[in-house]
Amino acid sequence: MPVPRAAAAGRRGGIPEATVARLPVYLRVLTALAESETPTVSSEALAAAAGVGSAKLRKDLSHLGSYGTRGVGYDVEYLVYQISRALGLTQHYRVVIVGVGNLGHALANYAGFGTRGFEIAALVDADPRRAGDRIGGLDINPLDDLERIVKENEVSIGVIATPAAAAQDVCDRLVACGVTSVLNFAPTVLSVPDTVDVRKVDLSIELQILAFHEQRKSSGVSAEPGAAVPDAVRATGVSA
Amino acid sequence: MPVPRAAAAGRRGGIPEATVARLPVYLRVLTALAESETPTVSSEALAAAAGVGSAKLRKDLSHLGSYGTRGVGYDVEYLVYQISRALGLTQHYRVVIVGVGNLGHALANYAGFGTRGFEIAALVDADPRRAGDRIGGLDINPLDDLERIVKENEVSIGVIATPAAAAQDVCDRLVACGVTSVLNFAPTVLSVPDTVDVRKVDLSIELQILAFHEQRKSSGVSAEPGAAVPDAVRATGVSA
DNA sequence: GAGTGTGAATAGTTTCACAGCG
DNA sequence: CGCTGTGAAACTATTCACACTC
């Protein structure tokens, strides 16, 4: 079924999404190993520390290139560098956090933020009473200054930690002044042009997913009895 | 076509993970619709509001049963009920939050927590100076009381918001006293028996994933032949 | 006519298993 | 030998397109 459609495998940029999502985990483990001066790791050991299977790990790394040594494993330092590079962490990204409530506060203080390639350019909040306060060494700016801040600092990533009702508006403003990646903590679906990437982090969704599995454990796993309605409807086609 | 081998003919609990992860989004949109007293929605409208394609939405809902009406759409109230039930939200879950730093503080105040089937049974922190403080109407308990609290309240979900160094230990203790679902905010891979579900929420991983895509935008995206970088989008849907 | 529900086609991901290098 | 790198197989998920119901 030809019509190969050039999957761009192997070529630059052809790293599968699922792999990209795991690279940061490997990177974290490798960084810890580097600090304890471990020179090399096997796929087996690295995979165990990252909580994945070794075959998956090797396949993931194979998308970056051939950086292991057969019979030995991977050089820790070198692999740290290669993964950082693949993720684009050799560049610098400036971030603006909008909304300095409890969550924004937590984010502003989050140490891992500054560590690798990310820099908080500014904190912004709609509440004028908060403007001028400092958190983690950073001033809080009024929302009106958002556009100026983004442009002056060449911010490329916006973090939205506002209430749900404000999120789309803030997002539109960020996008309008050139932000191309958004991390959304507000419980809303944001709509953006498809040149912009949005990732969402949503506590209540995570809890609900856990609830689903939790429920399944407590009720006999065999069937799904449902509450009051006979739901066995599963009309799986007519199966002839 | 290779031999199919004995596939999942049995169809057990049968809702795909990917679907489970989206149901909470649909539920949120539907809840909003219910509040604005909209009686029915089409898959098209609901999908748009949830940010997915309509075919995907219909397929997702079809795993719960046949709850739509052809030519009309879905009854909002009824669908809210069916999704809630499928997710196990008709049951009640008690949650303990361990670690009341900035993030734990934010979580404790998170309104969405109490809303649907979840109840924060207790807050726990290792710092004895914090014990006795109250946040959002809840006392902070010393870490030593963790086991007692979990058992007395029949906690089934543990939320870990401690520093990375403490996370595995806290997790082990939670698991030892019967917690079967864990939501981990600490930047570590937790290891648990496979009877326990862990979901992780990790800010720096999300940022790194965004960085990857960001990098790809700024460097000439050489690998993509057909799709240029049409930027008419720059001006769309914004103003404000 | 409008819009759901679903087989079939396609795309993406994980797992297997082993060839081959150090 | 041990361990990486990788085709091929198995599985999971998305998209298409249309029969069928209201």
C-alpha cells in the first residue's frame, strides 16, 4: 500500500511524539547518574530507573542516532548532551507566568524552572493589589503590561495559571504578541491557531482518570455492572 | 494479513485508555452546557467545544453505549450521568495530600477538588512547625500520622506534593497502608507494585516537550516538504 | 434531512527477537 | 559473550465514510 507518504523517519525532526514525551524522563535520570559520576549505563539499567521497558528505551534512543556502544551501554555525559540537544534545551526559552494565585505562586518558586534552558521573564497578574509584590526574586506586573513584557523579553512560552474564565482571553493576547507555546493550567479547552502548541495540565482530569481505574479495582473486574442501568448494550456490531 | 491470533475477543471492561483520558473533558463541557440549560448537543458541537474531531468523539461515546439519538444528538443531562458513571464518579473517593509546600497549598485550595466525588480527607506535612495550621478549612497533620489517617478515613487516593527526595518513601508508606492510586507531583519516577496506579504531573517535562516543538518552529523545519509555514494565522482570531 | 454508530482503512506505538558489533 | 540497534509483528488509536435510525 504504497503511497509511502514519506514518514520522515530517520530524518531530522522525525522523533515520534511518544518518544519526545519520554526523553525528559531519561534526561532526568541521566543527570542524576552524571552527578554520581557513573560513566556508562546499559539500556536495562536506564530503563529500570525511568520506569519503562528496555526495548522501548533503545527504540526511543535510536531515533536520536546511534549513541550507544554494543557490549557496553551508553556514555552518560554524552547521552545527556544528545538528549538535551534533541529536545532543544541547548537553546534558551523565556517564559511568562500569567496568574499568580496559589498555583502561579507555586510555579514561580519551582526550582526546576530555572535549571535547564528556561528562564522566567516575568510574572503577571490581573489583580492590581498584587502588582509590585515580589515572589522568588521576581516582580509581579499588571496584566496591562503583558504585551510589552512579551515583546521586550522575547518570551516564547506562556504559562497560564489564571482562573478558567480568564484563560482564553489571556491566551489570545499571548498568541497575538507572538507566543507560540502555551502551558495551560486552567481547566478549559483553549483554542489557538495551529501554529501554536498548547499542553494542558489538569488536576481534576488526572483525578478522574484515577477514579476510573480505582472503581474498576473495587468492583469485580470481570464485567461492568453499572449502577442502575443494564448497560451491557455494547452493540458490537451485529456480528452477523 | 497475518493470522489474527486470539485477539481480545472477550472485551472486558473495554474502554480504551485514550478514551478514558478524554471523558473528563467531555464531562466538563457537558456540565457547563447543563448549567446553561441546553437540552441536547450534537457530536459536532460537543467535539468542537472539547477540542477534538467529531468522529473521535462519537467513537469514544460509543464505548459507553448507545446514548445518542440519530438526527438529534445527545441528551446533555443523560450523557453527564452516563459519563460520570463510566468514570466511577458516582462513587466517593477520599484523598490525602502529602506535602503542603507551595504546590500542596495550591492543591488544597483547588476548588475542583471537592466538586465531583472527591474529598480531601487530610493534609499531611513532614515539617512539624506546619502541623496544626489550617488551609482551606483543613488541619495539617504530622507525617507520623499518615498511616492512621489513611486507615481511619479509608483513603484510596494519595497525592504526593513533596520534594523529590521524599516522594518514594511517602509512596511506599501510602501503598503499605492500602492506597491504590497515586497522583505524583514530585519530579521522580515512583516504583510501585502493579496493583497500584500512578499518574504523574510534571511541570518540567511539559516545558521540555514544548521546547522540543518550539525549537522545531524556529529552526527552518527543513524536513517538512509539503507543508510550508503559512503564517496567515498570525492574525487570526485575536484582536481584543 | 440530520446526525449517530460503526465497520474498515490508516496511522502510530509497543513488544519481540535476533543479527551483528565491540 | 553482552548489549545495542532494528526489522517485523502485535497492539492501540485515529480517521474515514456510509448504512441506518429518528
